[in-house]
Amino acid sequence: MDNEGVAGVLEQLADLLEIEGASPFRVRAYRGAARTVGALASPVGALPERGPGALEELPGIGKDLAGKIREIAATGELGLLHELKERTPESLLGLLDITGLGPKRAKAIYEGLGIDTIDALEKAAREGRLRSLKGVGPKLEAQILEGIAARARRGKRILLSDADAEIAPILERLRGAAHVSAVEVAGSYRRRKDTVGDVDILVTTDDGAKEIGKLLTSYAGVERVLADGETRTSVALRSGLQVDLRVVPKESFGAAMHYFTGSKAHNIAIRMLGVRKKLKINEYGVFDDGTRLSGEREEDVFGSVGLAFVPPELREDRGEIDAAREGKLPKLCSQNDLVGDVVDVPTSEHMDERVTSLVTACRDRGYSFVVVLGPREMVAADGESVRRKFLRSVAHAAAHVKGIAVHPGVTVGVRDNGDLDAESDALADFIVRAELSNASALEEKERTGRLITAIDKGQVHIVARPTAVFQKEKLAQVDAEAIAKFAKKCRAFLELDARPDRLASADGYARVARDIGTKLLLASHATTPDELGLVRYGVDQARRGWCEAKDVANTDKAPRFVKP
């Protein structure tokens, strides 16, 4: 177990001892030991290698505490902790995670009111019953209610785009500090997963490690300080996002970036390769029998086990180890490769202005083409007037905005029998994007069959992947391999919707398309020029799907929207 884990066990032990009414000196000893272990720059489990009394030489660590630390580091468990947990109501432990409640007050609430769950605590606070206890007034009651709300927010995953917005001012704050030589983000954020649970920031500094931590704890967006040590600071933001800041020695920065970027499965695979070479690989570096071989550069961690550098987006233990060994890693696509997009004008209001502004913004980004999707109703039986208005708007933009090809498009639903939900003679002038309607009510096989039937009609250029709005809808799965194979046969593109709240499983979909050889078309679905930048989140998922520039239709200056 690493230092953070050992410190966490010691803190939990101190909490339970305080609930039981143990000696304050004993409780403080465990809390002090937790701080000492958490601030160590080297693994606590490796200290015994320096000599039999190395642990006892640490401040505040006596023989008894040293023995418990060895037990935790070696096994990840502690017998005394199990005994205390058996004597303490399990639900009571959850109360300790509420701001405003320490172990003593949690015990007083439990003994005085019989409250041992967060739901019961919230009910009592709202009813004013907590005030019957000594030392609890309206102010603390309100603080407890806010702490309960904050706890509900913590631990939930948020969109990658929201994480970008949350940490941007923090990174600016850290990078502007004196003596800071490097600030980088690791974790699932660096791997560009579509959602993020917490954020790991690594910093190297020439001086003032403690001062760097203060930059985080004093940030206006912090709701709660979870840990504040010499080398690690952890906070919960008001949004619920947890941010962990670690000050890392320069000689270990590359190893720490690799370790904290993950994924866990990838790291285990790398460590196992190291074991075969009799090397120890951790967040501090690469070691041969205690001698550091490397650690300053991430590339050297991979090089120590005979691998090329693996881009963070690929580190999921899904074949990247073998590819790196064999020199077959893909040259991943980037946002700079894109020369086109798919945008939306969903209503007929201010159509000329909206189409022209989107086309102009795409041209200004250096794009050579754009597909503009118009209102859906224009291909219905009574949609001729809207259809003509939209086509005039597109023609106007194409004539006045030079240097970019403008393709009129429309999204068409798929009926129960696989027919396109449009008048067939209304589609001739459009790039047709086929999208399943009410997909969540169908079985996977039925969804897949309907899409394949629609593609086979000979009018579809773009196949929309069923998506689900984050935390609001359930993703409707399809047989991605079957869809990709049929789309390739019919020379249709598979769309990757780049909107941040619709990216669930998009990386796996992209990987299937890439492996089969069906081109992806990334779509920002921007309705205003400001939203065009969202396409970068589609690029993230395409990269996680191992896609190179050649696998993405947006990199072709004149993609062939061919009808089968």
C-alpha cells in the first residue's frame, strides 16, 4: 500500500478511537503518524530496508506505531481497525464525512438522538431536533445540512468539459507561482475519459512546497480542505470535484506522471514487465535493487521495459503494451488535422444570419468544408417552404463566404420498418444523416437491424450513433461492428457526436470503426460559433479509439459524400 493509503488507514483508526472515547493523546498520536507518513517523499514500506529502526526514527513514531505501519504497508489491512469497526455501527462511520461533524459530535448525536445514518441526520437537522444537543445551534445545523449536500456532490463523475472549466483557473494560479517549474494534470483527465471523478495535479518546485499547497487551499472555489500536508494537498470544490495536488521531486516527475495517469490495469501491466526484468517501478522512479535508474522523464519509464512512449489516451491495457513493444502504436489524430465539421441550424428563425455566421466561423478556423444540418421539418410532407428557405440560406452563405465548401444537410429519423422518416423526393438536395428515434425502447438487435435497413435504402451519407444525455438518459446500445461493416459497404460515414454530454462509449465505437476501416465523421453540432470548439472532445474520444488522421473524414479537404 502506498503512503496515502497507509495515512488514510491511520486517520480512520484515529476517528474510531475518538468515537470510542480513547485517550486524546492516543488519538493525536495516530493523527500525527498519518500526517508524517503522508508527507514522506519515499515509500513508507521501503523504510525498513534502511535498517531495523528506520521507522522509529520518524517524528512521533514509536515501536507500537511502527509495527502497525508495517502491517498496513505490507497487507493493506490492520487487525485493530477491524476490531474497532466491528464495535461501531457501520452507518455511523458515514457521519464522519460530513463537514461540521467530528467523531465526538457524531457520537453525541448517535447516543443522544439514536441517529446513525445520513438520511436520519438530514431529517433531524431540517426539523430542528439537533438543537436539543449541547453545543448545537442554528448555525451548526445549517453547516451540517450544507455538509450533507456537499457530500452528495462529492464522488460523482462530471463531464470532461466541466472538469476543464473547473481546473483552468487553478492551473493558471499554480503556473503563475514563483519557483514552480512544472504543473501537469494526470489521472483519467489526462487520459481524456468522457467523465472525470477527481483530478490529480502534479507540481515540481525549487522551493516552498508548503506554499504551493496554500495556493490550492486558499482558492475561492474550495468548499472543503480534505488534506493539507507538506507534499500533498487535497480539496473538494463547490462543484463536488475533488482535486489532489502533489509536489513531486524533479527526479521523480516522469515516474509520478506515469503512475498517477493510470489506468490501474495499464500500470499493473507495466509493473509486471518490470518484475520480469528485476526492476521495481513506482511513482518515485525505476529501481534496480534500490538504485534509481530513471524517473525524471516519462519516456524513460517506458524505455526501461523496452517500450515506446504510449500516449495517455491509450493507457487502458487494451493492446497498447504489445503495440508499443512491436513499434505499431498509431499516430493519433489531433485537432490540428481537422478541416471540416458538422453544425446545426435547428429552426427557421434568422436562418440567413445563423447559417452565414456558422459558415464564416468554420472558414476562419481554416476549415475547407462544413455540413450544415437544417430544421428536420423541412423534409416532411408540408416542409417545402422551410426547405426552400434553408437551401437559399446555404446558397447565400456559399456565395458570400469564400474558401469553404458548404453542404446542406438534414437529420432524418428511422421508422419502425427501417424507412427514412421523410418524403423521399425531399432528400435529393441534402447530405442525409440517419438517426434512430425512440431507440431506448428497442432491443439491441432491433435497433441494429433498423439502422442497417435505413443505410441500405441508398440515401444515407452519415449514420448517427445512438447517444444518451449524461445522467439523464440511458444509452441505447447497438452492434457497432455490424453497423460499421455495413456503413463501409455502403460508403457511409459513422458519426461521432462530439457534444460533451453525449460521449458515453464513444471511444469504443471509434475503435470498432477504426479496426474495420469505416471512416468516422466528428460532429460538433454547434448551433453558434462559440460551440465549434466542442469538436475537441470528439477528437479526444477518437484518439482513445486509436484513430489516426486517415481514419477521420474531417481530415479530408473534400470528403466524398457518396450515395450508394
